[in-house]
Amino acid sequence: MSTLLPAFGGVGFTLIAFVMCLSIIVFIHEYGHYIVGRWCGIHAEVFSIGFGPVLFARVDRRGTVWQVAAIPLGGYVRFKGDKGAASDADTSALDDMDAAERRSTMHGAPLWARASTVAAGPIFNFILSLILFFGLSISQGVTKNPLTVGQVYDVPQVSEVQVGDILKRVGSIDVPADGEFSDFFSAIRENPDGPIIDYVVERNGLDVVVQGPAMDLARISSLIPRSTAIEAGLKVGDVITHVNGDPINYFSDLKAAVEGSNGAPLSLMVYRAGETLDFDLQPKKVEEQNDQGGYDVFWRIGIISTLYAFEPESEAIGVSEAAQNAARTTYSVMKASITGLVDVVSGAISSCNLSGPIGIAETSGQMARQGGDSLIWFIAVLSTAVGLINLFPIPVLDGGHLVFHSYEAVTGRPPNLRVMNAMMMAGLAIVLSFMMFALFNDVFCP
């Protein structure tokens, strides 16, 4: 029985993280529909997080029922005049309303009000992403210039570097005084010294020479969700010292060993908090986009390392720069999502790159274990993806409703009700098929 507890705890933690992430995103999406609908004079009868049996409900002063239901895989706002969660019209109820009452329904409101209410859900998802990416930029800041040691990592190598040291020279490479570190990092990658190197640092106003580990250390700074590294039990802060008995002095050594394995199992020796641990894992094939827009296949174990052998001090970033970073990141996520989906459909990359609810749940738990920043970043990425998917022109999704509204704007009349209902059923079939396909990938893809 005791052997089952860690596994149960892992599953429980994953489910809690998944439900929390999804509930936040769904709440923001549905709140967008609700609040913009309210501003446009459309009354919401029910605001629900989840489907199925109601676990908790309360009625606000406007008569809207706010509820939490048992199946936490989505949510909905049911406006006045709707028959159900899908926003199909309750024609019998609408026929009994006068003009003033019909105006407060989704189906009797002006076209601009209906379109604004529908579009608000995805837009609020994008706003959430922008806010979260902005907050991460503000909280994390940028690397301080001059380059200063903020925290000394626990590594197996001897390190005389101290907190507060200002770096002047790393091995044979001068630290740039202008704060532009890209060329500095490239030089370190191209000219690895070590594994123990000399650092020239300014300490207490004097330049001194101290020894420390190479900058390009094989220390894990983050883990790729659903990777073999996570499955094997590696953690952030681990330093990989050997692969198949061969010493690993730099991250580039590790990368070469993994890529040269051709998928064969690897035995890793890892330093963790003063202990030496052994791990066995097998690299996975990963398709990565190249500069020409195509894809190259690599073997990966799913770890990320920084070039620092210490945590550098950071300094505050300006509001304008943080906002630009947030906008660029949100756009990059949208672009990558569309490109990836197109490439899967076209067959340019494997369909296993699509994940369903199980994959998203696993990712939620693994990102939560890596810390608050990682979880917030994941919520921002997922919120962008949810907003984008909802804009697809598929009936039952917000994008499909916007297509119907566009048709009405051009022709001056709404689509034929029978045709629209048939398209909604077809759209539902498409969405359910896509979800089943993604779930199949979760279960059967390696």
C-alpha cells in the first residue's frame, strides 16, 4: 500500500494543477462573454465553470446564477433566450417576449452587440496572456550590467566565486562592459575552457583572480514537459557529470552525447545536493523547425541549461519594454501554434505533436513542480492557444458564430435556422473528432 502513495500523490497533484490551470483560463474566457454581454445589454442567466451536476451555486443581484459544476473540462454562459449551453435559440420563449424583453436576449440584441459578446471570450484570453507575460517580464527583470553574481549554485566543481562579485573576465574571454552579452555567450560556446577556469572579478573595489566551474555547465535550469528527463526523475539544479561513464564538462558535451546516441539508452551520473545519483533514460526523437521553415529530427532528453555557472543579479525592466516583450511572446505563441497545426495537417511533422487533455494535464503538473514562474508561463501559453482555437471558423466555436454574424452583416439577414443547426452539428462532430484524435495521441504516441 505504501508504494502506491507516491504515485497517487503524483496523479493527485497533476489533476489539481490541471483543473486549476483550466479553470482560470475558462473563467477568463467566459467572463469576457459575460461582462461584454452585460455592457451590451444582454442578460446572462447562468455563468458556469464546468459541466454536469452543480456543486455550488449562488444568485447575484442581477439574477445571474454563478455555479461550479462537477466536470471541470470547460464552462459556459447561458444568456437569456438560450436553450442551453450551446447558445441555440429557445424559439418558444423568444416568441412570448415583447420587443423590449427580446433586446436583453442574445438573439434579440443588435448584431454589433452579439458579435462583440462572442468575440470577447478569445480576446479576454489574449489579454490574460499579455498580463501574465508582462508580469513575468517585470518580476524577472533583465541581467544586470555590469554582470554580477547574485547566487552561487551548488555544483560538484570547486568554486571560489562569491555573491556580489562583478565579472570582468571569464577564462580567456572579456565580459562586455555595454551589457550586450550575445557575442560573449557565443564566444564561450565556441571556446570552452575548463572544467575549472579562472575568473577575474571585482571584489571590494579590487580586481582578483578566483577559480570556478566553466560557464557552459551541464546544469539543468528547466525541464521540457513530458520529456524523458522528467520521466526519469531529473530535477532543476541537477548537474550531469557523466554519460555512459564518459565525463561531461560542458552542456555541449551532453548535447553531443545525446544526439550521437541514435536513440540508444543512456546512463547518466548526476550531482544533486552533495550526492551522486544514477539515472537511465532513452532519448526521444524531436522535430525542430530550421531556419528554412522545414524540420530536422534530433534526439533529445528534454533539459535546458543556461550558460551561467551562477545566478546573475537582475535589474528592473521598464514598463514599455515589458509590454513589448509580452506582445512579442503572445504573437510568437500564436504563430507557433498555427504553424504547428498546419504542419501536422500537411504531414510535414508527426501528428504526435498534438496533445489532448491527458497531455495538457501532465504538462500542468510538471510545470507546477518546476515553480510558480513556470506554471504562470504555461497558463499564459495555454490561454493564448485556447483563445486562438476558439477563433477557428468552425460552428459551435466562437469563430463559427462570428462567421454567422459576418454573413448577417453582409446579407442583412441571419442564416437559415435549419442550415445553421446542421452546420452546428457538423462543427460539433469536427471538434469531438479532433478531441478524440488528440486523446488517441496522448495514449498511444511514444
